[in-house]
Amino acid sequence: MTLEQNRLRGKLARKRRIVTILWSVAALALPAIFLAYFFVWPVAAMIGRGVTPHEGVEGTWWGPLLEVVLAERTWRLIAQTLGLALGGTIGSIALGLFGAHILSTRSFPGRGVIRAIATIPFVLPTVVVGVAFRALLAENGPLGFLGLDQSMTAVILAMIFFNFSVVVRQVGAVWADLDPRQAEAARTLGASRFRAFWTVTLPALKPSIWSAASLIFLYCSTAYGLMMTLGKPGFGTLETEIYIQTKTFLDLPQAAALSILQLVIVIASLAVSQRARSKSETALRLSQPRLRPLARRDWFPAVVTFATVGSLIIAPLFALVLRSFSTPHGWSLNNYKLLATSSGAGFGGGATPLETLRNSLLTASDAMWITLIAGLPLAWWLSRHARTPAFGRAQKIVDAAVMLPVGVSGVTIGFGFIVSLQIAFPDLARSGTLVPFAQAVVALPVVVRMIIPILRSVDPKLREAAATLGASPLRVALTVDGPMVARGIGFAAGLSFAIALGEFGATSFLASPDFQTLPVTIVRLMGRPGADNYGMGMAASVILALVAATAMGLCEWLAERSTRAAKLASTSARRGAVTRSVTSNTAQED
């Protein structure tokens, strides 16, 4: 290789590095500004408020935090928070393992329907689920004779409602791929079915079980919406206490110190989840997934699975819809009519639930666009193939930073907004402008995680082939990446809209008397006595659930249409590129 060729090669490499840096800066600039302004600043302000001595009181920086940590009430709140999370986790794993076995390794009529029903909790706001269990377990409800209304058992059952499908999906995916011949060999050697499961199947499933358990524990320890709708007065968790200290007693230093403790618990759960997830990637003896017919010996796990789906998923939702039509004078649509004409009994006026639904739709739409605008370039950059070790390390650092909001509950984010942005911009706080930004912070990691695998699934050779045929980078993105990404973006848009629509943790802190969202209104109605308030809360929950489910379905439908259109455009573009290439070659030969 000549000196001139080496010089040209080095020049091209430097140019490629400069282009990579410029594209990286362009892709990361907006997401970095968004996270710095609406996540890092609020959380840092919250931590600073928690470790700063009270005004006029001298002391060390750790004094206020230590005072809260040593308080007896704090340890009681921590014990109650961890106890509920542990109960929800154990219940979800215990019932979910039966569901994973039946729904992932067995075939039977209606299997697809039951799996679809098990995914319903993914699109339901926590407030709706809490109200649904109130409808089922209330004294005059179908299961009121059990005496579980506003009990901790009710909260744990609602946690299982949300997390049953997590176990079915996560553990079931591994279980379906396991080679059944190993367990069959153990049975051939004389082991019972239970012993074969305990010594062969369970060890192979342990990493995925631990991963699911740590993730469920994280979800259960931040079940703020369930506690606000189902919890018993006087029995709180760290999150409910943060809300009380902020909104009732206006004790921001106390609330900040509690937020730091809650943040430590959540980050520890997230760290365990990440460690368990990495262990779940160890090599296993797998086979092609093959469903076996449901046999007579599967009767016990089948009964447990069907009973769980029927009693913990279908029954609460059915009770919610039924109770929304119930009034003291019989069955009618009066509860739904009141949503447009009344703000509730004993509230002294204010916005009607229908007006707060409008606020929810507007803020959810804004949050969806904010999430997509910040998330798409971020996902594109994270999905790029790392050509150098430095670029790979940078991707890992950015990926970890993007996932930080997962380790911070909505309550902590909402409180952080209060001690930072709301103090700096009080007019924005009163108008509700800050609400969609807080909701977007909550939804951003989910959307990025959803889009990255889709972008990585695009074969780089397709891009290279399109570029060789003369397509510009923009045309390559539209005709090659477009068909693959269109459906993922549509589903991500629907999911971010549904998350923002039902978000309650951060919104409950930021909602003002002049600007309420429907989830906040539902909790307000359910917290006041009166038949009209109760009925309106039920009806509003049904409306919120229908809107969230409709949004997800509509985005999925639009994504399917855009995928078909993009595929047609891609086919047309490729044919055109081939035609131009053939024409060009013919002209050159002539």
C-alpha cells in the first residue's frame, strides 16, 4: 500500500469519525437537554432539600436525613412498604408459575383468548384497577362478604392483577424454549413429576424467575395509585406519606428525606433486577418451542390459572362496569350523566369529570409527542452498531442514564418538580403546563426500550444495498428502516399515550385546583362519602379504561396501515432503483 493510499485512508477515517460525532451530538442534544431539565434537576433539588438543615437551624448536611431515618414512624412505613411489595411479589410468582406452564407450554381451545385477557392490565391505569377492586370487594359488592374492602389483602390482590402476566410472559418465554427431554430423562430414571420439575426444570427457570421477581418487587414498592384507592386510612407507605407531608402538612424537608429513602429502595430493586436479568442470559439447552396438548395430569395448574384469570382479572373489571350503572334508585345511566354536569358532592364547585377528561387527553397527547421527539433519536443512536470500543462504552453509559427514570417513582419525580420547576415557574405550575413533561419522563424509558430492538433487527446489508443502488441516506431510512420501525413507533406512541393518560404519581403532586386530570379526579371522588361520588368514580374509571384501551388499539391499527404503506413504498423504491441501475449500465455499454 502506497503512502498516498495510507494518507487517503486516514483522511476518510477521520472524516467518518467527525460525521459520527456530529450525528451523535445531533441525536443526543435534545434528549440530553430534556432529561437534564426535567429529571436531573428535579431529583437533585429533591435530594438537596432532604439533606439541607431546616431554615434557621444549624447542623450537618446529614442531620435532617438522619433524623427522619431514626424516627420510629419511618421504620414502620418502610416495613409496611416492603411487606406489601413482598406479598405482591410472592403471590404473583406463585400464581404466575402455574400460568406460565399452562399458557406457554400447553395448547387448548381458548388459549389465545386467555393470554389476551392476561395482558389487559398492561393498558389499565392503576387508579382504574384500584377502583375495580373496590367495586368487587366493597360491602355491597359481589365479594363484600369476605370483608376485604380497603384491606392490605385487597392491595396485594390488585398487585397480583398487574404482575401475573409479567411472570407468564417472562418465565413462560424461557419455559417454552426449554428442551423437555431433560425432564423426560429424569422421569425415565424413576423421578416423580414433582422431583423432575424441582431438580431439572426449576434450576433452568431460576434466573428468569429472579428477574421477574425483582421487577415485580420494584413495581409493587411503587404502587402509589393502588394505595390511594384501596388502602386503609392510617395504613400508609413511603409514597403516601410523602404526599401527605407535601400536600397536607407542607413539610417539604420531611417529604424530601422520605423521598430519598424511597429512592434508595427502588434503585436497590432495580439493581437486583438488572443483575438477575444478566444472569438469565446464561446458556441453556433449548429447543424449538412446541406446544403439547393439555393433559389430565395438568388439571391442578390449569384450575389455578383459570381461577386466577377469572377471579383476579375478569371479575374486578366486570364488577366495575356493573357498579357504574348502579344507583340508590336502581340501574340507570345517571352516574355517567353526572360526569358532565357535576363536580361531585361536597367539593364546592370546580371542573366536572368530563372536563378533567379533556385535560387528561390534552396532557397525554402532549406527553406522547414529547416522548417520541426525545425518544426516537435516542433509540436510533443507541441501536447503531458500535464500530469502536469508545462508541460502545458511550452507548452503555447513555443507555444506563436513560433507564434512570425507571428507578425513580412518579411520586419522587412529582415532588422533585415541586421543589425545582414549580418554585422557579409558579405560573406554569398553576396552568398544568408541567404535567405532560413529568408524564413524558415516566414514559421515555419504556418507549426507548421498545424501539431499540426493532431498529437493531434491520439487516445492515439492506441499507448498504439500497445505498449502492443510489438511494440517499434519507431514502434509505424511509424505504428500509421505515417498514420495520413503523409498527413499533405506532405501538410506542399508543403505549406512551396510555401511560401518560393514567399516570397518577407525579400528576397528583402537580395538579392544581385550576387544572385536574381524570385519574386525580377519580381518587378525589372515591375519597369522599356519598352515593353520587362513589357512582361517578366508578363511571369515570370505566371511561378512563375505555379511552386507554381505544388509544392502544387505534395506534396499533394505524401502525399496521403505515407498515403496509411503507412496504409498498419500499418495494416501489427498490424496483425503481434497480430499473435506474439497469438503465445506467445499458447506457454505459452503449
